[in-house]
Amino acid sequence: MGCFKILNSGGGDVTVVSNFFIDEYMKDANDAQIKVYLYLLRMMTAGLTTSVSDIADKFNHTEKDVLRALKYWEKAGLLSLEFDQAKTLCGILLLNPSLRKAQPASVLTPVVSLKEARITPSREPEKDFAKPVYSLDQLREFKDREETSQLIFVAEQYLGKPLGASEIKTILFFTDKLGFSEDLIDYLIQYCVDKGKKDFRYIEKVAISWAEEGIKTPKQAAKAIQKYDKTVYDVMKALGKSGTPTRTEVSYAMKWSREYGFEPAVIQEACSRTVMATDKHRFEYADSILNSWYQKKVHHVSDIKALDEAYQKNRLAAPRTSSGNAGQFNQFLHNDYDFDALEKELISN
């Protein structure tokens, strides 16, 4: 077939990718690493902020997948990860790929700094859980095992379809590289299917996250899942919500606990203030409180008390512009909050 030219008719809504990146770096990177890097470029171009959790949700990865990709590009010299004194990720500095080999790292030109959500890195060195390339002989030997036939049958019942060679290789990866027992693999597949996730790529990511947490038995997996569920349902209860949480509600709860790193007492305090302030859009309302506290470097309930005292001090010092009642909720706010405007915006939407 003949060659063809690619033209752009869009205009400004584009993300520019360095030819040097395409020529020298893209060929050695895997799918997740390329997606993460291109998404960072896209957010940089648009002048938007992002977070590890947002990127993970965007591409159906785990947060550890995203962190591994970020560390890969840092090692390659295309970005620099910024950490605060608490060793938490607080920023990303993208570096110009075309200058990577031309100049030493000390004079690389910074392109942009993207502020990241707070993520506490693992204190232990990460193990290599990359999937090996299995041969047909290895696959055939694995399928011929009696316990494997039973496991494949069970998996097919959960998924409602026959497993292909790629999916069987993934199960081999679970046993060979991750060291999962048949019982744990059975539990893993059942758990993912119950969540409505039948994509084996998703199942594999969950398996790797369990391996990284040292999970070896169904009991340990159930305990980890229960801990996750407890966080979500504690928030639901605190906000006066009943029933099964929606995906959005789960994402809020996990953002507050995992990304922001708030202890349960801080989240409960924000929920209490939300319940006293409004009976509508409570997750959004609580998110605004916790986001403000996060920006103010709140870590414990005692930090909230200091903010409240500072607000009251500023409020008493400020000249009164009206004699109207500002509302009961004002006693909880400091001068960066504008929840009256937030309430109107939420209701209008």
C-alpha cells in the first residue's frame, strides 16, 4: 500500500508529543507507561491538575500501576517526582525529551509542574510482578494438570464463557509468578465478577495489587476487602445515606481516605458538619470541606480546631457589613469557605 499524509484540521485542541519521545522512548515502554505519559502531557497542555487516582480510574489501572509508570519515566529521565518532607508525592516536573541525551540532568529544561494528590509511597521495595511470556509447551503442561482443569471450569462458570489462551496464561501467571493457590484464584475471580468486572485485564490488576499487599489466602483477601468496604460504609452512615453506594460515592470516600490520607476522625468531622449544613448533595459538600482542609495541610482533628479558632478570630476582627444571620454552619467555617455559593451551585445543577 502507498504512503499517506496525516493532516490536522482541529486547531487548538491538541496535545503536542515530542518526535524524540516517539522515536527513542515509546518503543521500549508498555501500554500503561505510554498512557500515563501521554495523559500527563494532555493535562499539562490544558493547564489542568490531576491525581494518581484520577489517572488510575481513567485507564482502569490500579494506583500502583500508575506509580510504577511514573517511576519508570523518572528513571528514563523524562520527568521528576517531587516529594515533601513526609516523603509524599506532591508534584511532577515534566522534562523535555529532546534535551535528555544532549545535556546532563542538571540543566534539563523544566516543561511544567503538575500538582499531584498526596500519595504515601510503600516503605518496602516493590517486587517485580511483571507477567512472563509463556511458551505453548508451558501452557499445554499447565492445562494438563488436573487441578488446572477444575480451576478453568470454575472460572468459565463465573465468566459465562470459555477461556481463551491469553486468559489461561494469565491464570498460569497467578500461580507461577504471584504464588496464588487455586482457592485464592477462585475467590479473586468471584470477587471481580460480583463487582461487575469480567475483563481479565482488570482481574489481573486486582491480583497484582493483592500480591503487593502480601495476600496469600482467601481469608486475607476478604479482610482487605472488608477494610475497604468499612471505609465506604462508615462514610455512608455518617452522611445519613442508606443502600448500596454508587461508584461516585465510593470514589469520594476512597479519595478522602487514600489520596488525602485523612484519618477516620477527620472524615467523620467533615461528615458531621455536612449533615448539619444541608440535606442535599452531601458527598459534594463534604468533599469541599475535606478538599479545603487538605489544602490547609490538615492531618488531625486538632488541626481543624486551630482553623476554626483562626476563622472566629478573623470573623470578629472583620467589620460587619450586615446584621443578618449568616447561618448556623458559619461557626464551622474559616475564611476560605464559601459554602453558601456552593449550595446554590449544587442545587442549580
